[in-house]
Amino acid sequence: MLPTLRTWLRNDAQPSRTCEELFIHRNSLSYRLRRIEELLGISLDTLDGRATCLMALRLVELEPY
């Protein structure tokens, strides 16, 4: 699910670009995004939800010093 979320956020939440990059059908993307929302307990339809995910991913991807 993380690659889907990263790709979707990198593509500014644009479904068509995300589907092209992941080589998946739009329905598959919708299912994955809803599943991510269920697992995280947030809405990806809101700016707050997207920003939260983006910041969390950036924090996780930081390399230790």
C-alpha cells in the first residue's frame, strides 16, 4: 500500500497519472486508497489528510545521521 500512497501523493492526487505510473485500473486505485483510509483512520479527500500522509512519509524516509 505504501507504493500506491507515495505515487498518488507524488502525482498530486491525480488518479489518471497515478494509474498510468502504477499500471493499474482506476477501480484498483480507488480500492487501494479506500483501504489506506481504513487502515490509517483518515480521509485522503481532505487537504489535512493528504498533508498528514505526506509529512509522515517524509519523516519515515529520512536517513539517520
